Amino acid sequence: MPLSPPTEHRTIVAVDVAEFTRPDRTTADQLAVHKGLYGVLRAALTAAGAVVDDCDIEDRGDGALILIPASVSKSELADKLPDRLAAEIRRHNATHARGAQFTLRVGIHAGDIRKNDNGWVGNAVVLACRILDAEEAKTQLSTSGRLVAFISSSYFFEEIIRQDPASAPGSYRRIDVSVKSFEGQAWLRLHGDGWEPAAAPPALVGAPASDDDVVVRALFPADELKVVQGLLSGVETDRLSLIVSRATRARIPVPRFRSAWDAFLNLADVNSGPDGIPPALEFLELLAADIGDDNAGELTSWVAQKIHTLRRTGEQEERVASRIPLPAEPQLHLMIVIELDAIDPTRCVLSFWRQDDPLEWPPPRGGVWELAVDELEQRIDDVIVKAESTWSDQAISVALEFVMPRPLLQMPIMAWQKERGSGFPRPLVYDYPLALRSLERMRSAHWHRLWRIRWDSAVDDHPSLQRIHPYGSAGTKENPIDAVLSESTWVGMVMDEPPSARPDPSAGPDALTAALRAGVPLVVWHPRASAEDLRELVGRLVAGDGGISGMPGRHRAAHLAATEDDLIRNLVVLLDDPNRKIVPGGPSSPTSSGGSK
């Protein structure tokens, strides 16, 4: 007969979120509650003298079982734990929407228990769980307006709580417990004001009419809302949607807002992130930085005071330190990725990554389609038109990037059009800088270090024509192009002829493969002109504001200015920026042409 594991004396704390599955809680709310519960437990246990890493914690879905070592003072736990739990729950609830707020039942006992491979067992664990489910404790908590129902076993109450006035034994009352096979008594203390179980949150001062009512949590009392409403009155910015997206870390869809005040009201009911900073406060601070007028200082001061009240000053300072200011001329990118079918070269998979915040990359992967190659332009038209609808509130320029496999690099993207269904299609180049990019390079992580080195060199140095290799296909057995491009001098290459769709492996690396492997970010060619014919044109395109990264914009400007010039209109520019990488493929599965995933 196997030996039983040795007994260990532990303080046993069982906790359960009250009404975790109530109908108004969404899955997102439940996730926020679950995450918030563990934040509350860690903070409260630490404040009560326990080292959390020394405790055994078993998750129970809507609660937890915590086994605290005997070395931790039971008197200190009884004294401090109820207060700290109530304080931490109050702090959580103040920064979360009502569905993500919670109250807590806590059962506490102590005794000898054993641990096996599946967890802790023993009568003491069972008793703690039984008193936690006492019906009277549930009823009293739900109607009391309190945050915590602290339920002590009779043993723990008589031996620990009653013996120490600091534990407020007079605040407990005896209750009957009848749960499953357990019949007995426990001691209940209701603790922590600040919960309104029956009432809706207070209505906003100055909220819209009844058909557009908005409610806000107690985080923003009525007198403070009047101040904010006054500060936001008349505030206008072309970047409102962008600021909202940044304030929420793009965690929620951004609707159209009538005003900054309207945006604030909507954000007031959005849950805080992991650092506890309410998105509404982050919005006000970002807005203040954007408007820069007399109201900006007052908004910043008001936010700082609220952050201090929430005891989140340190977290806010970390946000500010890591925050990247918006550039004077921000630009959004729509990256369209095309992957050929591995069996049928006439079919492909199209996906896209749409940037809604110029400082956030990569954005989430968008729709995915499986379609014929000759249907690409029409589907891309649909993607662009839908993206434009999403960006309709943003006064920001947009660039398009096409990540292509080598066999499709000759596709005429500069001639592609949008709004084809209107009867009056409009060339993409009229509205966007267009960049062609290499799918093979994007997929080959073992090429990326050299790629980044060459890119950084080009950006820092504003390359001239002297750093563009003039004869891409030139090479000899003694000095092949692969060796030539390994010199760090080169950040670009002009090819003598277009690259073949599928190079001959037996011939060694061709010019394009050599450039991709060496990290050369810029490759240029023309279907008819030689590299020598292109030298002057490439020199003009490389020079100018923005260095190499500004080349798609200069290519577009030259294209628009030279409507009859074959040299510029059919020039192919492949430019890869390593700061905008994605992982092609991914968890989304493609759907057939005509449907999106």
C-alpha cells in the first residue's frame, strides 16, 4: 500500500467572484474580471504579509483556492486581508465597465492538508469551500452594497479573530451553513462600501437626449465631468479617430465621433488595460498633446490628478516614457500580400494588413481570399475601397505596399485602378505612393539581419547614385554579383534586365537573389531599358527629402509628371523597408473568391 503524502499545515483561503456568469457579463467582461481577480489577490496577499510566490494557488474559473504557508501570521491575515481586498476591488471597479466590475466572497480556514499529483486534499480544504458557498453569505453580499463577504470558519474565528481586537471580531456575526453534506456554522463579515448592486451607474451631466443616452462610472463624478466638458468644448482635431485608437491600444472598433466630448463619453465606459490606466484619461492626455492650446495644460493637469488618485502615477510615467509622438506628416500603410498556390500557378492567396495608427506596426491581419491571379486587381480594388471607408475620419496620407512572389513581380501595379465598378476607374498612382516588395525576402528571416544593416546605412547616409550598383547582372566567375553586392557600400541596384520569374538554380544566384540575400533594400529595372539608360533617372529618384524611404513618393510624382515618358511609366522599383514586416500566412484560413474570413 503506497504511503500517503505528509501533512502540511496551511491557512486556506477560498475565493469566489459573486455572480460571475450573470447575463450582462460578456466573455470580454469575464476575461477582465478573471484577470482583475488575480491582480486583486496578489496585491492584497502581499499587503497582508504573504509572499505570493510561496503560496499554492489553484484556479477555479470564477475563483481560486490559495494555500498560504504556516510561516505567514494568521493574525496579520485576519487583520489586513479584508481591508486590502476591499481596497483593491474598489480600485479595479473604478477603472472598469460595470460588466467587468465584481464583488467577492472569501472563505478562510486553517488546518492540515496533503498534496498529491492533482492538487491539495483534506477535510480542511473541503470545509473552506463549503463555508464559501453559504447561501446566507451570497444573499447578504448581493443586497448589502458591500464589496467583500469575508467568511471565517468557527475554528479560525475562535482561535485567531476573536483573540485579536485588530481583526474586528465584533464586526462578524454567526450564520448557519448547509451545503451538500456539510451542516454547521461560520462567521460572516461584510466589508467595503462602494458597490451599487441594484442601481444603474449615474447619468452623465450634459449627456445627449434620451435616444442617445450615455452612462459613466463613478470614476468621473458630476462636478469633474462639468470641468472636462468645459475644457473639451469647441476642441477640434483632424486626428480624433487616431487619438481614440491610440488611447484604447486599438482594442475596440473606433466609431465616428461627433466631437472630442462625444469620444470621451464613449471611452469612459471602456475597461482599463493591464496597467490600470483608463482609456478615457489616456485619450485626454493624447488630445492635450495634439491640440497644444491653452486648454492643453489644464487637461494635462486634470489627468495627472486623476492618475494620482488612482495610484497609477508610475504606470502613467512608463507610458509617457515609451510614447512616440506623432510625426508632423504621419502616413498610414496598407500592405497587400500575394502568395502563389503551391500546385496551381494560376491561383493565389490574397491577404492584407491595414494600418489605422501610423505608430502601430504590425496591425492585425485582415481578410484572406483564395482566387485566380487574373482576379487580383478587382479584389484589391475592394480591399482599398473598404480601407478608405475605415479611414474616412482621418486626414492622413496613405501608401500602398504590394508584397509579391518573384513570378508576379512584373505585374503592372503602377497601372492598376480602383473604383472599377463605378464606370470611371481611377489609377492607384493618382492617390497613393506604391511600393513593390519581395515575398521571398519577407519570408526569409535568415536574411533580415543584413537587410536591416543595409537599410539603416541607407537611411543614415541619404545615399547618392554612388551607392547604387549600376549593372545588376554584371559579374564574372572571378567576381560574381553575389560577391560584389556583399560589400556594404551598396544599398541599391539597377538591373540590366528584368529578373526571370524562376531563376535557374544550376547557374548560381542571379542578380535579384544576390541582392535579396545581401540585404540590398532597393532594386530597380525596366522591361526594355538597360541599367545605363536608367542611371540619370535613378539618381533623381534616390536624391531628395526622406532619403531612400521617400523614393515611392518621388516615383509617384515623376510618374504623374511624365505621362508619355516610357522610361518612368514602366520603371519597376522594388523597395523593402525592414521596419514594416509581417509574417505571411498565419492562423487565418483562406476562403474562396468572393468571400472573406
